[in-house]
Amino acid sequence: MTSPVGYSKTSELLIRLLDSFPRFRLSHLPTPLERLGALSRELEGVNLFIKRDDQTGLAFGGNKARKLDFIIADVLEQNANCLITWAGLQSNWCRQTAAAAIKLGIKPVLILFKRPSLPADFDGNLLLDHILGAKIQIVELGEKGTFMEYAAVKEVVEAVADEERGAGNRPYIAPIGGSLIEGSMTKPWGAISYVNAMVELLDQAAALNVEIDYVVHATGSGSTQAGLIVGAKLLKPDLRVVGISVAEDRATISRYVQLIADRTFQEFGMKPGINDEDIIVFDEYVKEGYGILNSETIEAIRFMAASEGILLDPVYTGKAMAGLNDLIKQRYFRKNANIVFLHSGGTPALFPYRKPILAYLNERELRT
């Protein structure tokens, strides 16, 4: 990576640190930074931009490709020939992980946790997992069950890993989202990749002569937010990173972000440098729960599509955009602020949710 436009020695040092980590380049970088002119005019009072991490190029794109650049390098360094991970049934992380593994001749093994209230058709990401040839194990989960932390799924994951070892394979266990430092992952690769993304974003903004005030994104397992915060703290301390939770409560996500950010600073040879005020998480937009569609999310998806021709997804970016729209209406952001919405991908999940989306849109049309 070259030194960003107009940056200090701090950024040059950070770039050298990032370049010192092993990386296997799978993602298409840099992703575009675009103005959202129509949306800005519609919402008024703010200047909106979008960072297109849905265009990272690996199996329909998404933010996980950046993380996998580092994680796959770690898999190869550990001489593993089997990559095991887990998440929900329509996981973007699992889809991109499977694609990355296949590309390198590594066997992908996916443990997909199914909640009874969510779509279970062989559609969207689940269809793509099958097309990619991943080995898939579906595990039924109760309504209040969780799979975000390794401790909650360890028994299932270790049983699968033992089965692979028994078959002569050398498994690497990658934590959900490449986030918490668990399983075989000994460094915060997900967060490190998003420190790198912040360098890239600020470089693009400088080229446009734009001072970014906020970055807003969907937050779940914590590493994207942790990396963005660490990058901002080192390069532009007045920039605020706003996470719209799609899964957990504020306290849980804040704990993840703090743990991952602290470890990221340590990997850079620095003292941990963030506090509670730096971790901004809104959890009220989770509404009924992870992956459960609501009218606000459908409205946000439709709004973005109708105004900018950009497609969001019903689990992550749709909820995050619903949160952003509401925060703008509440005047959370200062007047004329420059806000970047991070599009983290996930559009394959639109298809298994097509029935409730179409039903809502048809009813909406009848009302107008």
C-alpha cells in the first residue's frame, strides 16, 4: 500500500505495520467510495457517501473478503488443509469463507445454526454454499440460542474437527466473522483488515477533498467496528464510528469491540487506546432479533434501491440503513456532516426473504 494523500508519519508507520502481516490477496481493493447525492437531498442536512465493500469480488463480495485475505494466509502458514467455521444458516461469512477455501484447494466445512423462525430454503447464501461444494452441517437452534462465541458452540465444532482429524485432515477453526480471537486464530485478523480499510477510506476521502465525520455500519461480531475505531483513533481521532447492531445488545457488542480493539493495538506494539465513549452501538434497530425482517428494514432497502439503484440486504445493511435514516431524522448527526455508510455486502440473502418483502411492498402499493 502506498502512503495516503496528505497523511502524517503516523499513517506511514501504520501502513508499514499492516504490510508486515502475511496476506493472501483475494479481495478486489480498493473498493469504491461514492457520493449518495439523491439520498442526501432526500434526507437533508447531511452529506452521504457509501463505501462499496459489497464489491470486494469474492463470491458476490462483502466485508468478509478483506478479513479472509489475512485469515487464509494464516491457514496456509499453519499448514491446514481443512477450514471449519460456523454462523447462521444464511451466513455471508460462511459463503465467502467457503469460496476462499475452495480457491486455495482447502476443504471448507460449515456449521450452520438454524433458528426456527428464519427462512430455511436452499436459497441465497445456503444455495451458494452448496454450489461451492462446502461440507455443510445444519444444527437446530432454539429461539434464544446463541452462536456468537466459541464457548457456546465448542462441543459441536470440536466434534466436527475431531471427525476431520480422524479422516486425516488438518483443520483450522476460524471464529464466526473472523472476529474474536478463538479457535485456531491467534491474532485479530478481522480487525486488522479493517484498520487497513480505514487507511484506504481516508485516502479516498482526501483525494475527494472530503473530511469524513462519521462511518456508519452494521455491527455483529465486532471486528469490523473494532478495526475501524482503531484506524480512526490512529489517523483521524475526531471521526466517529457508529455501529448499528443487527444481533446482540449494546453491552455484548461493546465488550467484543473493546476486547478485539485492545488486542489489535497490542499487535501493533501500542498500548490499548479506546474507551467506552469511542464505542458507539445502537441496539434498538435489532427489533425482533437477528435475521428477523421488519417493515423499517424493507423500507430502507426500497428507499436505497429507488433513490440510488443500490441493493441492500435484509439481515445486515438493510437494518443498518434503517438505523441511519432514523438517526438522521432524530438529528443525531451534526448539520452538514459527511457520513460514510459502509456497505458490507450480503445481497444474496434478499432471495430467501422474497416472500415477506414482496408481500409488504404489494400491501404498501395498495395503501398509496
